[in-house]
Amino acid sequence: MAVPGLAADGTMLRADGWRVNRKRVQRLMRTMGIVALGPKPRTTKPAPGHKVFPYLLRGLAIERPNQVWCADITYIPIGRGFLYLAP
């Protein structure tokens, strides 16, 4: 079962007069099998009509330093989205 989240649940319970902290709400949610909704990375779903690029290194013998380079993107979840970190 999915719900808005741990912080929202704690706030709602405190507003109703219950004395709870984050750890108690977290434990109760885990015991009851409730998971919070949150954004998930969509890193492998291409946009409709998006061009698929060929793998250019297939069959290439890499024999010396600096012959090929690569880059990586790191997805860091923040608030309501993601921060993209690239070197």
C-alpha cells in the first residue's frame, strides 16, 4: 500500500493529538507494510520517437591511454525530483 510519506504521516498524527516521532511512524509503517510514494528515476525509458544511437566502440581495439573517453551521470534524489551530477 502506498501513501504520501513518512513526514506527512507524522504531521497528520501529531495534528490529531498523537505523540509520535519519526522513528515510531517509520516502525509502524514498516510493520504494516506501508511504503511511501516518491519519485523514481526514469533513466532507461526513452521518450517516444527518440533516436537510438549506435555503440561506436564495437570492434575497436583499445590499445593506448586516452584513446577513448567516457562520461557518467549520477542521479541524486532531492525533494520532488533529481539533481543530475556529471563530471
